[in-house]
Amino acid sequence: MSLRLPGSSAGRRLQTGVDTLDYELAEEMAISLGRAGERVEKALSAYRASRNDDELRASTLKAAARAVHAYFIQRELCGLRRHDDAIRHYEIPREVLARLGAC
């Protein structure tokens, strides 16, 4: 015969302070990752829009590389080690990846 705590059901863990903290940390990580992704989208959009202006292109390339680098770090902090899907999703150009040393 097994005993259960009152109010607990099979497969459901008790909500403790640590569980609540873990949930809130995961939520903050997801929000941070989303914001980093938005910065990547904006930086890549500016980079693509600067195709005809060589001076502007250099600065937008640098900004895009910084945004992508920060995004990759945030992904790794969330436990996502492979970036292939993100590179395809955001269509990150090789020029940007080369600035990171990924190509």
C-alpha cells in the first residue's frame, strides 16, 4: 500500500518554492530569448536594407553580427546548443556568420 499526501494526485508534484522559482526562471529565459530574436530581426532587416550604401552597410553588418552573437549566447544559456534551425529561420547571411567565425 502506498501513501499519498492529501490533495496530491498521481503524476502531479507539489508546488514548492523551488518549483515556483524554476518556473519563473524558465519564463524569464523564454522572454529574454524572444527579445533577443526581435533584435536579430531588426538588425538583419536594417542590414538587408543597406545593400546600396557601402558606408551604412559596414555599420549594419557590425550591428547584425552583435545581435546574432547575443542571440546565440542567449540560446546557449537556455540549453539550445545547435544554431542551425535559428540560422535557417532568420535567414542569417553568411557575411554575418563570418563575422562570428561560424563559417
